[in-house]
Amino acid sequence: MLTVIGIEGLPEIVPGDDLPALIAVTTDGRLEDGDILAVTSKIVSKAEGRLVAAADREDAITSQTVREVAARTAPDGRITRIVENPLGLVMAAAGVDASNVPEGFVLLLPEDPDASARAIAAAVRERSGLAIGVVVSDTFGRPWRAGQTDLAIGAAGVRVVEDLRGGRDDNGRDLQVTAAATADEVASAADLVKGKTSRMPLAVVRGLAHLVGPLDLPGARSIVRLGPLDMFRVGSEEAWREGYEAGLRAAATPVE
Amino acid sequence: MLTVIGIEGLPEIVPGDDLPALIAVTTDGRLEDGDILAVTSKIVSKAEGRLVAAADREDAITSQTVREVAARTAPDGRITRIVENPLGLVMAAAGVDASNVPEGFVLLLPEDPDASARAIAAAVRERSGLAIGVVVSDTFGRPWRAGQTDLAIGAAGVRVVEDLRGGRDDNGRDLQVTAAATADEVASAADLVKGKTSRMPLAVVRGLAHLVGPLDLPGARSIVRLGPLDMFRVGSEEAWREGYEAGLRAAATPVE
């Protein structure tokens, strides 16, 4: 059985807050061994002072863009930019957030969400004496599907991917599913409770003790899969244009 | 609070089984108003006789391919084909499954998983007298991230996307997140309990009664978003090659 419980009682987070200590105090006496805490990245960013003044939200997005993956201008003129950010995350607007932040500011993602997760997990483990894990989550759109889901952008003390390779099905054949993206599924399950508009940035996911381990397990950064295996390096239009230019150049190059 | 409980007791499903009736009987007395049943697509396919003899799994994939989105040959010669299938789902191998099926066969996805979900929901509602929803789930890889998650390929009596447009954040500003992909998050939460190798194709997700509604709500097909809004119509290599050919042709065309 899996249980997801929203944790109330965390104060409004402001820059400079010791979030690990606040979470350790707020969860005191409410956790069990093997619990996973799901923390919305927004409060991590706020505590870490990732608010930046932004007369132009686009400037903030550009500052967080390692590489533009795809861009599209809607009929109403609104621009959607899917970019790779410094964390290796491919997401709309580089994860720059303008909702639930003070007017005139936008919020960047935490600089190192795996480190943030480790700090939270360490503080909660020390205070509670329990082996717990932490997932820091943010909201992502997806190609080919409407709507957004929460995924893990930081993790500590949690097996972020459950490797099933080498496993056998009930008939003794190789399993085709090779790796369950457990940290992402935990983030999605927690999102069903935390919701979007309520002041509920913290939830405990109970019943997955088999996924909880040492704090030095690979973090959420290890979920990123870019490079040669990436079949969607850039959007179709962008790749088409690259190819078109290459075709024009090739045609213009005299054969030796 | 959200609870996910694996439901044991369903017999091994074989072609011709009345799955809605079997699920209604198995869940009898174990459900509450507002529950959502998560059903692994594999047992739906098996009941509906979607087993096909497949000397060559590739033939089965081709038969389920409306459009090839991307293909890649790994150094070991293994081919990965990401295709759009007749359900509008973009997924590896068109959802054709060879694990946990009899030797010499592969399993296709249900022909109309929304209809399958409606039949299950209707049978359970009739027997139990409860307003419950049904999500039929399958396993998907994702661009840019390792591992797979479960998503909803069929749904009945469930708000598959929770539209938050027009909502305001706590400061009265427009919410940037416009729609939570609730049915997909339900499928992912259930997958954490159902796992991959255990005989647990059925789970109940409790605590989301606000998402449960009439049986004629839009199904999972409505989550599909292809066409003009799709920035990843084909893989980067495929789009690049299309563009390259177009560039060569353009260069060869005399200017009038």
C-alpha cells in the first residue's frame, strides 16, 4: 500500500530561511522509517534566494538557457521556448516561474537541487533518526500529450530509477521494461495531493521503503539522458531548417 | 490523503474473459465512492484477444504503426522505433508487448482502451452502486529522461486533465501551469504499487473523488496532442534529412 499525505504547517518561505531545519521541525513526529518527502522546488528556490528582478521574463529564461531545443510562436503572439537548462532539464521557459512570487520578480530553479535534497534529507534524518528519502519536484509539459506532470529534479537517499534489467517475467523471458522511473512517479503521485493552488508544498510518500537508501545514491541529475541517445535533440522544425541549410550548401559545393 | 492499494485475487486473464465482470466481482466490497481503479492494459488486451502470433515482432509493430516518428539503431544492432500508433500514442514499439505473454506471441494494445475503461467502470458501478472511475495504463519511455513511467491510455468517469486555466495564484496572478495531467499521474502513482514483475494488474487509487464524474467525460484519447502544436513531429535526424533533401531540391530548381 502506498499513502501520500500532505504536510501542513510549514511557514511561508522567504530568502535566507533554513529550509532543511524548517522541514525537519515541521515533520517532527510525523514520519516513519522508509518515508519519502516530496518537496516542491518553488520553496527550495525561495529559501535559496533564487528570486530575480525581471522586467522581462524572457531575459531570465535566456540566462537559464544552455541550448534552445524548440521554439514556437502561437497565433496570439505568445512564444513557447523549450530549452535545456543548466541542470540538463529540457522544459518550457527553462523552469523560470512567475506564479506565486512577488510582483516584478521571477523564480529560478534551485542551483543544485540534488544538493538541496541531500541537505533536507540529512537534516530530517538527523532530527528524526529515521532513514527517509527526499525528492524535489517541478512541473513539466510533455511532447505529444496535453497537460503537465510533476517530475523529480532533485533527489537524495532514493533510488531514482529502479533497474529491472536482467529481470524475468512470469514465463522466464527478459522483461522489456528495463527501468521504472521511480522518483518521477513519486513526484507525480505527490502532485496529486499537493495540487497547484493550495499552500501545500510538502507531502510524505509512505510505502516505498525499498527505494530508500544511503544519501550518496545518484541524484535526479542521473535521470537526465541527453547526447547521442537523444532522438529529440531539437524540435522538428529546427532540425528541418538545419538540414535545409546543409542541403543548400552541399548543392553549392563543387564536386572535386 | 491519497492511498493506492493493490487488489489481489484476479484470476489469470485469458482471451474471451469478461474482464469487466471479473473486476466487478474481485473488487466487490473493497471500494469506496470516488475511488479510481487503475488497470494494467496488458490484462485488458489479453481479455480482448489481442494476442497475435509473431514470428517477427517487427511485423506486429509495423501493423500498429500509423507513422514512424523516430528510429535509431544501437551499436549492438537493436532497433528502437518510436511510432504513432492507431490510438495516437507516440511510444516505443507501438506498445507491442512480448513480456508475460505465451511464447511465440506478442500482445497488441486494446483496440479502444477508452471503451474498455467505460465497460469496466459501468460493470463496477452497477455491482457496487458507487461512483468510481477507471484508468487503463501502459508504460512509456520519455525523451530526455531515463526510465519509464505509466501513463493513461484509457479512462472512464475520470477528469483526465484538471484544467487550471483562469485560476489565480495566491498573489492573484494568472497561474502558469494550465492543466494537471491527472489521469497520467494516477497511472504513475498506481505503477509504484503494481510494479512490473508481480501479478498485480489492478490497484485502487483513493482520495481523488473530485476527479470522478460521469462515464461520458472525455477519455484518455483527449490527452493526445499531435498536429500543428506538436514541436516533435519527428525525430531530429528524420527532420534534418527531410530538410536536407528539400535543400538539395531547392538548389536544383531554376529560379524563374
